[in-house]
Amino acid sequence: MRGVFLISLLSGALALSACGSVEWVHPKKPRDMYGQDYNKCENALQQDPKVQAGSRAMLYKEIDRCMAREGWLLVEKP
């Protein structure tokens, strides 16, 4: 079930990115916490041998998944 949610989230992100500009928002955290959470995800994933062996695109996809787990949502800018 969780995998289906992540696939839906990523599919939605791709659809939104085709329509215009998008941004990450969090329902409970201020915008300035984005960078801290992003860096946390990026640093954790750079330690993962599976991600290191993959492409740069794979790293970005995994960062997006990590950000979603942290509660961040990718939404279209108004």
C-alpha cells in the first residue's frame, strides 16, 4: 500500500511539473525548514551504496521519496 502511495505521489509530481512550476510545502513546518530536511535526505542517501551505484537521476528520485516521507508535498505554485 505504501508503495502505491509513493508511486501516486511521484506520478502526481511529474504531472504537476509538466503544467508549470512546483514547490515543496509542508503542512506543519515553515518553508525555511525545507533546506534542512533536503540536506538530511541527500546526506543519508549519499551513504547508501545502492544509490551511489546508480545515476544522478536515481539520487534525485530517492531524495524526492525521502522528502515525501518527511511530510513535504510537491504542489503547483498559484
